[in-house]
Amino acid sequence: MYFNGTDFFGPTVILISLDGFRSEYLHRNITPNLDELASKGIRAEYMHPSFPPSTFPNHWTLVTGLYPEAHGIVGNTFYDPALDKEFIYNNNEITKQSEWWGGEPLWVTSALQGLRTAVDMWPGSTASVNHVRPNFVVGFNSTVTPLEKIDTVLGWLDLAQNERPQFMAVYVPQVDIVGHEKGPDSEEINDAIIDVDNAIGHLIEELTERNLGRHVHVIVVSDHGMSSTGPSKLIYYDDILSPESLASLREREAMPLLDIRPNANASFDRMVNKIYRELHNYTENSPDPHFKVFLRKDVPSRYHYSNTDRITPIVAIPDVGYTFVLHDEVAPNAQKTFLTLGHHGYDNLAPDMRAIFIAKGPKLNLRFNHGAVVIPFFNVEVYGLITELLNIVAAPNNGTLQGGFFATSLTH
């Protein structure tokens, strides 16, 4: 236990995710507070997201330590043939259903071992998992500012000892929203970066004011990066597939991938093979196809993206910055359009998809010198690290480092 002069505190972790915060953003000289946190703790050169590098799959990976094929959230949108249901990330009635969420998130691992927890807008946190929910949970509200989210965390820290959570998770979407709308090289994205950095500065200042700066572990991550895109980087798949193939398809899944499956009325195996051949033949005969296509069983193992029927039988992965669309989806009178200036969801090893990892706290300071830079790692490792910081036993997961990282250099 730690006594801050007023009250006793058990091991405490605050996990903050800055959605869509590309690792390169830290090199723009506009993040003094994140830089300070890293200089007094550790940071990764960068962190690899899991595939596909999209919001819901990776946020669930961060808190379970499982690849999407293992925990089941394989895209922001997808279809489960066993349930005969669609998962739609922005439908609260769907996302609060327990049947979608595999694995054991950190707030459940913590609760099962006697710790209290609090979660602010983290994807999946409104669903009961193993009949457990966080002690405090705030549902998604896009109007809440990063600074207001930090004040919510501070309010939890100020609770009495028997009510205070020891694990807190906070989801901050603003950088991702602006990255999609304006692109990762815009003035507006720099403003959004500065805004979230100021919120981190507010947290650091208030922890110091409470004499908790040397006790609380603060971990700042992102789920994925962001790539520039636009009208010149569209792949019209209705120019590639035959009318019969197009007519057989369910609605595509896991944007910007072309994850597709025939509908229930189609001759399933025949249409899967036909659609795959049409896409594959295009990649063989076009000088610049800008995508690769696989049958699910043949997706390269490094993607960890084949071991569940929630993944479509055909997976087409566009080159970084490209997006599969239909002509009528980008027509001037289209009801929905995919013409954004920024996107993610590509090869998870692509530089634009790299995420951030910055952490500070007493256990880390015992292991590393201030300002240590650790070699890149995959985000399945975050879960195990946090369980170690909280002195609890991790559930089975895909991490291999057992909470450890390797320092490569010193920045200070």
C-alpha cells in the first residue's frame, strides 16, 4: 500500500487509448506532455496493432491479450454465421450483448481477483463478460472532450479507499475522428493531437498535486495509426466481379478490407471459388491491382486472421491508403460515401499503421532507466504487462513476453 499523505492506495493503473494516434505523430514536436511522460518512464519505438488495425478489434486485443481471431471481434462490422447475426460497432443495442465478446478483459480479470475497476467509453465495456461488469462504466458519447475524460478519472481517484478503482481504462476518439475527416497531414489533426496532449498534461499535473505521480502507473497507447487516402485510391470491385458474383454477396465486412461472403441463397462453395478466382485473376493480370486476395484458410499466418467463421471465406487486403468501393457508393447522390481523407485497417506491419506505447510508474522505474526506449512489440503484450503491474494473475492470452520488454536505448 502507498500513503500519499491523505489516504492509502493499492497498485493502480490508468490505461488511456488515443484512437488513431499514429506513432509518427510523436515526432511533430507538438506533444510536450506525452514527451515528458516518456522521459520519466518508457516508450516503445512503436507498437504493432493486431490485424485488422481497426478500432474495435484492437481495443479488445489491448484488454484481453488475444488476437482478433481468438477473441472474436474481427472487424468493426462482421457477420457471425453461427449466431446468424451482424455485429455493428456503432449500434449500442448490439455491442452490449455478451455473446460477441470472447476472452477476459482486464476489468474482469481485476474484479475476479478482488480489485475495483472503472471504464470510460472503452469499446466492449458496456457488455457483461463472465457475468462481470466494471464497477463504474461510462457509455460512449462523442461530445465529451479529452479533458473531461481525465476529470472523470481524477474523480474516481478521489473516491474513498473502499470505493476507489485500481484499474481504469479511458477511450479518447478525437484524433481518429479528425484523421478520417481531414487526413493525417492536416492542420486539423495537429490541433487534435495538441488537444489530447494537453489532457495528458492535465492528468500529470493533477496526479502530482495529489502526491500520486510516483505511485500511479499511467499507460498511454493507441489502437492503430492512420494513412492518407482519397478519390485517387479507390478500387471499384464492381468493375472486377461479374454480375452473378455481385448479386450473390452479403454486405461487405471489415472496411477497408474487402471481406466478403455469399448470401444464404447462393451456392456457397461454388460462389466462394468463383468470386475468389475473379479477384485473384485480376491481381494476376492487372499491372497495378493495389490489393492481395486470399481464401481465409490461406491468409498468411502472421496476420492471425483465419481461425474463426466470423472471418469471411474471402479476404482481400488493399494496399495502404486504398479502399474498396462500389461505383454507386461514391456517386454524387449516394446515401453513404467512403470518400475520407484518412483511413486505417491495412497491413498491420505498415509504417502508417504503427501505434504508440508510453508508460510510467514505480514498477517500470525499477526495471528501466528514465526515458528508456523499448523495441517494437505487438499489442497482445499490453494485457500481460498490466496484470503484472496490478499484482494479479493473467488469464490465458496470446502474449509471449510475460510482461517484459527489452530496452534498446536511452533518450535522456
